[in-house]
Amino acid sequence: MLSSLLKLKSLVALALTFVALHAISIVAFPANTTAATYLFTILAPSLALLALCWRARVSGPQTRLPRILIAAGLGLWTTGILLSAWEELFQNISATIAFYSDFIFFLYGVPILLAISFPRQEHRIPLFIWLDAIQALLTAYLAYITLFAVVPFTTRSIHPISESLLVLVYNVENVALAVVATLRVLARPESGEERRFFTILCAFLWIYAIFVGIYNAVSAAVVNHSLVDPLSDIPFLFLIAATILPTPPNTEMAAPKTRSTATLFIENASPIFYTLGLLVLGVAVSREHFYIGIAAVVVAIGVYGLRTTILQGRYMQSQQALQEARDRLQEMSLKDGLTNVANRRCFDLTLESEWNRAARTRLPLALLLIDVDHFKNLNDRYGHRYGDQSLVGIAAALQSVLPRSGDLLARYGGEEFAALLPATDINGAKTIAAKMQQAVQSLHIENETPIGKIATVSIGIAVHEFPQQSTTGDLVEASDRALYKAKQNGRNRIETATIETAIPSQEHI
């Protein structure tokens, strides 16, 4: 903390020295004030550009590209001031001519605006970054033509625009950038480094708008350079100090789980504004420059169509992925985690559905309750892991017997399974039950009990047949009574029961 404070004091002292030297050079060299002031006016943004490039190399991915865009804006600003110096010192070009430096200065705000409206890293689409850049550049190009009534890079006069209106245009651009940056900070409280970056950028743009606004107002009224010139250094010196200073400790804050409506609007509206700007400016420019205006309109419509198509495609992909994830989740919620067959919840839902189907079709519905004989003995003697493995094998064996996709095998609870067989009468149910017993016995799962040396199952059967007046509960109860009777009669048996009488009949297998 102490070292950061000392570093801040040192940077402030260096900044004050820089401004003082600029002012002294203007006073000391009255015959060469233009050259002297250009030296400092070029040096300040150049140092800020270097500081941003250094910070971009060591910063995290969330702010690296936005810092590079700000550096690009400063690069344009520095290039513009270099060209302005060349035009004024060596070419003696009149200030009433729209030349290279004016267009470069006007473009300074384009990468800054892109950096302000830049989405978070996880929401970035590389193609959209290029499309936004193209739209921003074309918007600036057309705005220049509209305001200055001249195509850039020509030597035609910028009339009828006045010097006061030119100053107003630049001031409006500066204030607009500062306002948009303020909205970004207020609407989206990023955490840590990202929040600090946008806070510094917002402060820089406001300082720049204020001090450069004063400088522009005085320069428009004064023919020669004056002591007000050092004001243009202050924003860049602030940016240098804020960029070089290390990030204060304990500034991390939890990122918000949900983003506000204003946040989403700022993130998504800027490209639409570029498109609308291109359309409006293209129509306006087409009066004097038909082909340029039509080309701008075509580009605006094409970019908007491409962006919309890509977003629609990504939306459909995300919806499909969401649906697949929902289906997988629903499937998992209806499956038993151990045996991978249907669970009790799935059984209950299917039983209700099949019961209603049977009522409509007047076809029988069979229910088999299956219990692994002496499973507690298997668990106690061979261990729970062996018991789980046995259940997995038994479930697979039972499932393999079911002949139709509409048949359902579910883990009913513990070592009990249930098989729901639509359109199956009592004889068909007995056939399936017998095959199930054979399939389980063929596994030869070791379980030495009074009834044998391998694992076996007992099965209780109940069938609902039209026109019986009963419920799903009656069907389950009848099947459960049949299973109970099978276990009571020595296990490894199949017993049946009718819903009307609920009196089990016996059959030895």
C-alpha cells in the first residue's frame, strides 16, 4: 500500500513537470511555439499508447483486447497530430481544408466505442468483432462526408461547415464517448480488473472531453498557440498514471449471477446503432455521392442480415442443446442409478399412462412384481458390492426377456423389480415370468440358501382385463399379494392373482 502511494506521488510529480515544461517552452520560445507545443502534444499520447500496450501484455483476457482497442484509438490520435504538425509546419495547409489529419482525428473514437461496447469474453463472436469494426469505420466515414461535405483524402474545402461547427462536432463526439462509457460502468459492475479498466476509461474520457473542450474553444478564438495548449496533455498523463499503477489489493468482488436489462441493452444495442447509422447516413450521402451512399446501404443490410442469420443459427443450436440436455436430465430422473433400468417414479408414471391406454383400447394390462430370493443373505455373506453387482446382472437378465419396446422393467425398491406388460393376458404374463426365472438362474450368481446355491427370483402376477372395474392400486395390490404368496410357499415360484378375488392360485415352476 505504501509503495503504491509513493508511486502515485511520483507519477503526479512527473505529470506536473511535463505540463510545466510544456508551458515554459511556449513562453521561452515565442517564435517557435507551434513546434514546441507539437513536441509535447505528440509525446503525451505516445507515452499513453506505450503504457497501454505494456498493460495489455500483462493483463487478463477479459481486458486485453479492449486495451488494445484503446491503444489503437490513441494510435490514430497520435497519427492525426503528427499529420497535423506536418500540414501546419511543412505544407502550410489552411485550416479550412479537409485534409488527412481531420479524418484521422475523427476516426479516433471508433476503436474507443468498440472497446466500450465490447462483450464479455465468453460472449464474444470473432466474426461479429470484425463486422462491428467495419460498420463503425463506415459510419465514421459517412459521418465525415455528411458533416464536412467532402470525401476524405481530397483537397476540396470543407465549406459550408464553419470552424465553430467543426469544434462542436469534435466536442459532441468526445462527450458522447464519455456518456456511453459512464453507462457501461453504471449498468454492468464487472469484477476486479475489468471493472477497474472501464472505470479508468470512463474517467479518462470525461477528463479528455472537458480539457480538450476548453482547448478547442480557446484555439478557435486564438490564432496562435497559447498557454492553454498544455491542457490537452492532462488526459493522456492521467491515463498513463492510472495504467501504470498496480491494481490495489482486495478489490475483487463477486461477479453478478444475473445481468440487468440495461447491461444486456448496452451489450447488444451498439451493433444495431451502427447499422441504423449506416442506413441513415447512406441515404443522406447518396444525394451528393450516389454510389457511396448505395454501397453503404447495401453493406448495412448485408451485415445486419448476416448477423441475424448467425444469431438465429446459434439460438437454434443452443435451443437444441438445451432440449437435449433437458431430455438427458429427464431420462436420468426416470432411471435407476445402479441398475440403469426405470426407477419407481418412471414406473408410477408409466402405469398411469398404460392404465388409461388399456381403458381406451380394452386390452389387458399385466403387472409382474419380482423379488430376489434371500437377497439379505447374499449381501451379508458376500458383501454389498457383490450384492450391487448381482442386482445389475439380474436387471439386465430381466430386461433381456421383455420382447417389446413398450414393455417396462423398473426397479420397484431394494431388491424388487416390476415389469409392466401392455396388451398381455395371463398366459403371456406367465410365459414372460418363466423366461425371467430361467434368465436369472443362467447367471449362476452365488447365493447359498436353503432353496439352492444360486440366486433365484419369486414373481407375483396380476392382470387387469376389461370390463373390470378397478384401479391401478388394485392391480398393484393383487400383484403384491401374489408375490407374497410365492415367498410364503417356498420362493423361486410364480403365483398369480385376479383383481376381482385377489385370491392367488399356485403354479410350481
